[in-house]
Amino acid sequence: MKLSTIAATLAELGAKPTQSLGQNFLHDQNLAKWIVDQTDIAPGEAWLEVGPGLGALTEFAQARSENGVLLEKDDRLIAWLRTEFPKLEVVHGDALTYDPRELFSRGPVKIFGNLPYYVSSQLLFHFTAEPSPAAGFVLTLQREVAERLCAEPSTKAYGSFTLLIGRRWQVKLLRILPAQIFTPVPKVDSAVVSLTPRNDDEVPECDGGLFTSLVKRGFAQRRKMLRKNIQLERWPEFAAALGVPETARAEELSLAQWVALTNLASGATGDHSAKAQDVTGEIFDVVDEHDKVIGQRPRGEVHREKLRHRAVHIFVINKLGELFLQRRSRWKDVHPRKWDSSAAGHVNAGDTYDITAARELDEELGVRASLECIGELPSSEATGWEFVKIYRAMHNGPFQLPPAEIESGSFFTHEQLTRWVAARPQDFATGFLECWRAVAPKT
């Protein structure tokens, strides 16, 4: 959008750029197209633009895919956006209070925009928090914020912001933008950055909650030695394992070392992949078509020969009536990285459904709660030849998710799950889908 067009449109709307909204309109069409090109939006792919303003980026994004959402806070621009881009969904709201869970039903979503500088850090945390529906980001930020995102250890810009975003996202500074390409002209330069999900082999898994806690404590007082900030009794031992001096400060540790410290502090040792796949020695009760025990066989044989056996699924509901789902780890032998019930597991030989449900709730989520059986499923191909009992538990979290078993998790509303299951059943483990369809009205 040209500078003259911006001025004319604002005049027609009786509006002026508002400082409180951080409005600086991009008027270089070549750069606008270049920014959208960096998103690599494919035909039909879902995308979200944060703060479209007068649509400088929108027109180029729409040319790539009409499966887009415009999230705009300025009520003066909503009607104009809906008229100008009738094929797109326009959401009137504050990006900081927008619920990213609404995007899961659209599939992995490309997110881009010129973020208001005064809330850019908060918005980044909001949209990148685990689990995120984003397939990637291309964002225009204040240059200082971009440099903090990309900072290297032992530099002034390197800090908790770098690490908390960087654990899951690979950040790349794409281009510095001069202030003069915006109107009104901001007092600082801008930068375009991309965020893409890290490859599995880049950073080991760890307890995300503990990682966040340690990093925040470590950088709470930058000038202090790390051991004084994090207060870990075994710090001398951990420092030796990390290959850093006991007098190290937070900014001296790389991302890999922070992840290693988290695993040391949590007691996580060994290979998460091996733990996830270590099912040797598991023996199941084999049952007949009436769920009566007729023998015992090793897990591998039961699955390979498609023998009837038993399992439990637990639906954990919070005080808002939302259902917690877990995303299975990438190492699971069945349905890796699919969304599944809050907790689930096989009934081992000699155990009951009730005993197994309580055990799985404790082992997978780290909590205990009263359990109520709310449904049953017969053995079928859809359940993997499992007789399933479905339980409900009430709990608000937080949960302790074992990295070997669970990649992430979140609560979802009934409406969000209904839309998501209908639009993208391939995102879910088949066992969960059967349970959801059987008892969703009861949850």
C-alpha cells in the first residue's frame, strides 16, 4: 500500500495512527511482498495475520491462500477490512487475549505480522507457548527485540527471552528495516525474523516447566553467579557435568547446557527414546469376546497377533469444564505425536481397570484424583482390539509430563475439540477418537 493510499484511506475512515496501539503502517509494497514471501504460504494453507492494519501484507497473503484470519484490535478498521477482504475471516480482538487454541482445527498455521513494539515480547510468548498451533512465524519487530531473540551466549543481549523462545523455535534474523518505510516514522529501526520449529535432533527433550523455572531464576540477577540464583544443592556436581566453572553466570551457558542442566536437576538420565520404547517384560491378560481372561501373553505378541486385551482412558476435566489432552511423544511406537486422552494405558496381567486408571493418572500426569467410570468400549479394530473403560477425573493441573511419553499438553473447550475432531481427525490417536465419540456429551 502506497503512502498516498494510506493517507487517503485513513482520511476516509476519519482515523489517525494511534500511538497506544503501536500503529506504524508499512508503505513499501516491494518489502511487503518480500515479507509475505518469507512465510512460504502454500495454496490453501491456513494463516493468521496479527494486526493487519490497512492490509499492506494481507493482499499478498490472500493471493497465496484465502484460508486466512485477520486479527485486528482497532475497531475503526474492522468494517473496512471485512469489506476489503470479504473472503478472509476478520476477528476483532486483542492479540494478547486471543485464544491460540482456536487455530488447532485449522491445522498447523503460518503466523505473521508487524507486531506492536510495546507488546511484542508478550505476544511472542503468547503464540509460541507449548503447545502451539503455529507451523512458523515471520514477524516484524523492534530491532533490539530481534537481536535479543538471536543473541549468542556471553553477550549482553542473551538472556531468558532468548532461551525460552529458542528451546522450541529456531530464530533467524532475515532483514533490518529502516524506520522510513513506515508511517508515522518510528524512532527505532525494525527487523524481520523467522521462527521455525526446531528439528528433533537439535535440542534434547526436557521438562519444559522446570526449564522455564531454572532459566528465569538464573537470569533474575544477571551479575550474580548462577549457583546463587538457582540454589541447587548439587550445583558443583552439575557444573562439572556441564563443563562450566562453579562460578559461571547464567549468560555463559548455551541452550544445550541449560537443557542438560534441566535434565540433571529433574533426575532424567539416559535416552528418552529408549525409555519410551522400553516395553520389554510387559505381560497382558488376553481376554475373550466377553472380556473374560483366557490367558497371558507378552505385549508384543498381543499386538502382533491382534489378541483382545484391556486398556483404560482417563479424561481430566478442569473447573471450567475443559478437557486436558496430551500430545504423545515422537518416540511412541503407536500414534507418535498424535493427540490423545489425558492419560491412557494397558491393563497389565492381574490388574483391574480401576487400579490401572489410578496408576496411569499418577505416572503420566503426576497427580492423584477421584476417578469415575463414565463409559466402556468393546474390543474392535478401531480400539486396537482393546476393551476400554473410560474414566473422568477433576483436576486443574499443573501436571508433570514425562518427556519420554508426552511431548506437551493443554486443556481444550468442548467446542474447540468438536470443531478440531471434525476438521482434522488425523491429528488424534484413534483410541481417543473412539472414546471422545462415546462420551463427549458426558464430559
